Amino acid sequence: MSVPEEPEATAAVPLLAPVEGVPPVLDTAAEIAEAARLLAAGTGPLAVDAERASGFRYSNRAYLIQLRRAGAGTFLIDPIPVDGDLAPLAEAINDLEWVLHSADQDLPGLAELGLYPAALFDTELGGRLAGYERVGLAAMVEKLLGRELRKGHGAADWSTRPLPDEWLNYAALDVELLLELRDAVAVDLEHQGKTDWAAQEFEHVRTAEPAAPKADRWRRTSGIHTLRRTRQLAIVRELWTTRDRLARQRDVAPARILPDSAIVAAATGEPKSIAQLRALPVFGGPRQRRYSREWLGAVERARGLPDNELPPLTQPFDGPPPVNRWERRDPAAAARLQRARAAMTELSGEVEVPVENLLTPDLLRRMCWDGLPRTATNGDASAMIDDFLTTGGARAWQRDLAVPRLAAALYPAPDKSGD
């Protein structure tokens, strides 16, 4: 099951602008209704992309939606002024197969607008399953279609209004070749016998529930590892929570309200007055001064906590401990993980699918730490491993490949050579 040999490389042809030109941005109910009519009259799958404002806004909402369908053309939609007028669009496109690149990034924001695909083809995920070394959109377009997409505005603040013309050109190009790319990836998947694997993965992404917020997110504050006292951690927690509340209220990325470095500086300095607070790095700046009482209040709340309400220095584990501690805490589990990883790495090389797409690393760790009994017959082992992986969300194609390898690795047959 190998990737077809690539033809001799030739220079990619730059794609500088959409063939039909950059379409206007649609931002009225009447324009949305007309776009919906034209899209409904088109044929085949629908190319979809969305631009967000990560790093600038708190929310994950879509600030521009790009759609393209054969027979209909490309549409750029500003969902902000028409988020209550998208029902005609949903009626036209929600029953279609959508083609996206890295679909899990855009589907949640589109779902907030009432837009859901009936079927999905994810070109990025398809590329991973097909064994491509590089799965960025530009890299895959160049590899499979011989065209060069010049990137540059993906990390821009797409909440900006009006959107610059060059940004709109970039956005339209993101869906210009997506349908052709879908077909090229599908051919490779079919050639490798992976069409069903991809279908299962696409459906998993399409139907995935939103991830639950992780506990103690404040512990991801950059630089927190430099703090050595629980009272300092309490200050970090209070400042982080205050910043998160303000960021949500203003729909501004938290780091733009107060950077992590300032939070750690306040936890280290433990200011007792607004003057002391403003003497710290960042807190004296014009954007932070307006919230001085909020920041100092957070510090004072942490300072007033009784000892039994202070956070522990180390985060309680939800699941196995860090792998670098396994050898000391449970050498047998460490050995199991080593054998399981070796088996999955070997399998990955044989089927040319990245290890992390065969099974999530977290699921493999949980299984090896305490998910299975230490001894079992091979037949029982396969059933137990299959049950564990099923409960953990592994798809059928993953289990079909992984279970025999893991059973042999974790429960090897006794050596009878000495009999």
C-alpha cells in the first residue's frame, strides 16, 4: 500500500487571482438569498472555507465565509451583518457534501451560524491518510495540481472592516481549487485502498461534539513554571480568571488585554497598591491602567485565601502521569508503552499513515497505563483491546489495523523454545 511515484517535478504555475475575478462581499439579506439560489442550482460538492480572527478576538466566530460550487461560482459572505438572515443559505447548502481543508478548524464557527454539512471531505486529513509529507493547502495544491498558492493573510485580523482587497483575493483563492484538490486526493486514496478509512475519519470530524473546556486552563500561563509558592499560583489563577472575563465581555483575545508575562510578574511581585501594580512591567501601560482596580482586586482576593483553598503546586492528573515519570512509578507500564509504540510505529510505516492518525497518543497512553489487565490470553487480549479502543472513540478501520499488533505487543505468546 504505497503512495504512487511522483512525476518529475516541474515549476508550479502561480495562481495570483481567481479566474473569474474576486467576487463582491455579500452582506445583505437579499444578496444572501440570491447566492443561495445560485448555489442550489450548481452541481457537485461545495468548497467551503472560513476566516476567523484568532489572536485578535476571544470568540471563534467566522468573519468571512468563502463558498464555491461548480455551475455557481465563488461567493464571499460577511456573516456579521446577516447572521439572522442565513436560513436560505442553510437550506441551499446543508444537504451537500462540503469540501474543507482542516475542517475541524472551521466547522464550529459555521455551526454557530446554523450551517452544517450533510457529508464531508477534508482535504488536509485525506492528505495525511494518503501519506503526503506536507499537508498544508498550498503544498498539496502544488503537489497534486501543479499550481502555486501564495499565502500570507491567514493570521490577519479578519474582523477588520472594510476588508482589504488583497485579503479578499487571498480568501477567494482558498476555495478556487479546493474541488479539484478533493478529486485528486480521492484518486490517491482509492489507489491505496484507503477510501473507506477516509470516509470514517471524515464522518468522525463531521459529527464530533465540541470539546469540553479543559480544567485549570490557567495553568497553561506561560512562565508559570518559574513560580514556587502556592500563593503565587493563586494570584495567577485570579488574574487569569479576571482577564478571561474581560476578554469574553469585550470579544478581545486575552493576551491583548494582559500578556502572560505580566500575570507572572504580578504573581512574583505581589503588589499591595495600585502604585506598586503600575510599577510592574505592562501594568503601567494605557490599556492596562484602565483595569488597575480589577487587577489589584484579583491579587488581593488571592492574598486573602485560606491555605486550604490555595491551588497545589502541581496539576492533578486526569489520566496517566507524564511519560517521563512512568519508569519510576510503574516500570511494567513503561515497558508496555514502549512495546505498544514500537508496534504502532511499525504499522505506520507499513500503511503510510502517521502514527497519530492511527490512534491518538493519549488513548494509547491510557490503555498502557491502567486500561487493561497485565495478563491475558491472546484471544481475550484482542477483545479487551478492541473494547477499550471502541470506548475511547477509535474508528473501525483503526481498530482493525491496531488490535492485532497491540495484542501481540502487549500480550506476547510464551517462549516455548526451552521446552
